[in-house]
Amino acid sequence: MDQKYLVEVENLKQYFPVAGGKLFEKKVVKAVDNVSFGIKKGETLGLVGESGCGKTTTGRTLLRLYEPTAGKIYFEGEDITKANMLPYRQKMQIVFQDPYASLDPRMTVGDIIGEAIDIHHLAASKKDRQDQIISVLSTVGLNSEHANRYPHEFSGGQRQRVGIARALAVDPQFIVCDEPVSALDVSIQAQVVNMFEQLQEERGLTYLFIAHDLSIVKHISNRIGVMYLGKLVELADSYELTFHSVHPYTKSLISAIPIADPKTSRTSQRIVLEGDVPSPVNPPSGCRFRTRCPYADELCAASEPEWREVSSGHYAACHHLDKVN
């Protein structure tokens, strides 16, 4: 257990049972399978991968919104895998992907934000509670009049701001940002991402920033982890991962980032992956990525690649790093 990390997961597994199949046969979806990483205080760790790779499940399991199947979760060096989460809820928050589904339509914005303040007994009086609600609303660019309105009266971007205000109301140290901009218009995405960066600077926040858009993650993250079918395949410093990635899957993701300069764009090679993502109920043997990898051979089918340090702080899991690079 490393003290330099604020949050750390070790060999985290999250399996969900699946209905169907033969009698007495238990099938599971290995949504997160043996994932380990740490997030330092004040940094942003980006987590990317295509839909269904397990990144949202990782974030939710880390906060114990899902109970982990196996593995350990640490916060400030304390093992919280089986701990009572109420005191930790104040320190660890989440901003959900869908601002339409994550806000109760029958509650006013003031009550949505006030609920967290009430649960953790953070207000000394009614006036104090009201002041805290207005203060956190102004932090996210909304005003006191918005407190008496209902979620349906807001645009998508404003709703997401309410979701962020709700997370900030308890003054947390760590926030899981679960694709917080993917449901928003592009023009608003930049505003929200900038707001996350500003809040981090002002409040010293630590983020796990989950997204499938690498260009946004590259902009906001200090380090980036890449997931494929429940496994972490590469983890490195943001610049290092963008310009010196070693895993074939990461390379194909990075080649898909649009380039604004037409000259560079013409000369850059797009790496297109063959086939579809396999079913997480029945993943390929050995390396999960082998069915779509141009370098795959018998070794990839026979054994799972080892998670190892390629260079300082740069980790990857691949049998053929010498061939790929």
C-alpha cells in the first residue's frame, strides 16, 4: 500500500451474474477484471476506452456504489473495501454522465444540493444551509434564483452544473467524473471541462476522469489509463501516452483523434481495427485484444500478457511490445 496515492485500487474485480444459459450454469460478465492503479493527491487520472470496456463500472466500484467482487480499495492509506462508507461519502463524490437521469425531477435544485448538506450535518442553521447552497451554485456559474427551480427547467449544460454543485456541496477531496461532458453540446463541453480545471486549482481536488473521447482526456489529465474489455492495457503520463504509446490498441485510439492541421492530417496514418469487440460474457482466452490485433499469435491466445513497466511510470500489458514499436 503506497502512501503517495490518495486513492488506490489493487486487483479490482467486478463480475455481474448473467441470466440464461444452461441449468445450474453460472455465467458472469467480467466488467472489471483485475485492475490496479493509484491516483495522487491533486492529479487527474483519465480513464479511456470504447463503450462497454468497464471504465464507468471501475469508477462506481471504486466508490462502492457497486460492491467489488474482489480486490482492495484504499483511500488516504485506509482500506475501505469493507468499511462503512458514510464518512467517506463526504470525501469521495461522483458527477454522473446523464444530467437528465441523475437529478430527481420532483426536487428543487436547492433541495437536491441541500440533501447532501443535511445527510452529513454540515449546516448549523437554516440560513447557513441556504448560504451554502447559494455559494456552491455561484461556484458553478448559477445564481440564487436557480435554487427554487426544478431540473426540467434547465438546459443540459445547466443540469450538469447542478450535478457538479451537488458533488461539491460536501467539500470532497476526490471526484469521479463519469463521462461528465459526453451528453452535452460541443460548445458547452469546453466550458464544463474548463470549470473542472478551475475547481481543481481552487480546491485542490483529485479526479478520476472517465471518457471515451481521448482528445478531452488528453487536455485535462496528468496521466491516462486505457481500458479494453475489463482490463487496463496501458497507463502513462498524458504526453507520453499520446506521443509514445506502446500498446496496439492505444495506438489505434490515438490515430482516431482528429487533427486540425490539414497537412499533418493527410500524412497521418489512421489505424483501423478489424472485427467487433468480443462479448464480455465470453472473452477471448489469453490477451483480450488478440481477436482484433494485427500482431496476435499463438502466445497471445495461450497466456495473458503481464502488466509491466516499459519505461519510468509507463506500464503496458502486451506480449509483443518489440514487434509493435
